[in-house]
Amino acid sequence: MNARNLGLGFAVMLMALATFTRFKRAESTSAIGLVTVAAASDLVACLDQLDAAFLAAHPDIHPQRTVGSSGTFNAQIANGAPFDIFLSADVAYPKALIAGGHAQAASLTPYARGRIVLWSTTAGCDVTKGLTMLTDPAVRKIAIANPEHAPYGRAAQAALMAAGIWEVVQPKLVFGDNIAQAAHFVQTGNAQVGIVALSLVMGKIPSEPKTWREIPEDLYPPLDQAAVLTVHGVANPSARLYLDFLSTPPARAVFNHFGFRLPDER
């Protein structure tokens, strides 16, 4: 009888321990905040460092990010996609969401100004000559992001038009859905040269001589980037903390490292 009672008591203790463990696990999970972030693809190289800096200050809040074209995210959020925060490569998209009632006006936060560069991984392709090298018959494929929905694609088009070579190089252009895909075309050799985000070059590619050259900023409209709280994210306190973090010195240090300027810098 004593052994039986001891066994029964031990079983009850195990059941209680299991119940307590499940409760604590659920309690712990509910205490962790979650922020869903739609991030422009020019940020892909710096997001790990950005999130690490945020988690250092807010260890119980975890950003869950999706990377893609700003224009695509704009359409998705306008149609109810459940993102809390939108980090756009063009301030015009968050403003459009605000105008349509899909984002909070007071939350609009400029966080960076992007820059574009000529970049090549093809031997003998000397981008230090500037945009005019794109007219060389030896250059057959030029990668840019799609100007129809990618801000960096529109910046590339504007630079080519300002240089007076848009019509000449247009037959050579291959379009990425976003700037990260355009950079991938260059990195894999599917395009000999591309006009890509400086942040991607700084984040992934060694700074070797003659592989990239910055395009003068007076050749294209400012790539002012901004973040905004969506109507889905307004009720999420963790999302507000993430948005506020974008203006802090740790976040600024990450943006600076990857070649972004402050929104009001030239």
C-alpha cells in the first residue's frame, strides 16, 4: 500500500509539474512582443544589425520582417495586409497610405536617404568611368529595379535620363522586381553592370577597386525613406517602440555604416 501510494503521489507530482511548465511557457510566450515589419529591399543587408541593436534595448520584443518592393508593400497594406510597420524606400508610399486611411499620420518617421551606385562583378568592366560606360557595345546587360514600383528603379531611370543616355541603354536593361533582385543579377553575372543601392554594396560586397562608383546625387530625386505605423500596428505598443527606435543613435549608427544619409543631408 505504501509503495502504491508513493507511486500515485509521484504521478500526481509529475502531472502538476507538467501543468506548471505549460503555464509558464504560455506566460513567457505571451510576454514576448511581436512586431511585423514590411521592409524595403535596400535594407536587407542592414536589418540583422538593426534588429540586434533593437533587441539589445528591448529583449522581449521580436521583429518579424518581410523584405520586398516598397510599391508592392504599399498595395498589400492598402488591401489589409497585417503589417504593423512599413519601412519604405520612398516617403511617397507612406504618405499615400496615410491619405487612404491605412496608416497613422502622426507616426510618419523619416529615417534615411538612400544613394545609388554603378556596380559590376564582371572582369574588365570599369565602372569608374561613370554612366557613360553603359553605352559601350561591350556592355550588353544592365540591371536596375523596375521603375514602375521600385523607388531605386525610378532613381536609376532619372539618372540615366539626366545623363542623356536613357534611350541608348534602354534595350540593354533587365529589371529586378526590387533593388535586391537587381543586385543579384549583377552578383551572379546575369548582368554585367547594374545601378543598385549603395547599402547593398556596403553590406555584401568587398570594397575592391573599380567594382563600384557612386552616381552623383544631383542626377536623381532624393531617395528620402520613411517609416509609418499602419492601422494594424497602431494598437501594438511594441510597434510604437520599434518605430521610435529608428531615430535613436544606435539605429543611426547602423544606417550610417551601410551608406545611408540622414533624410536632410546631401
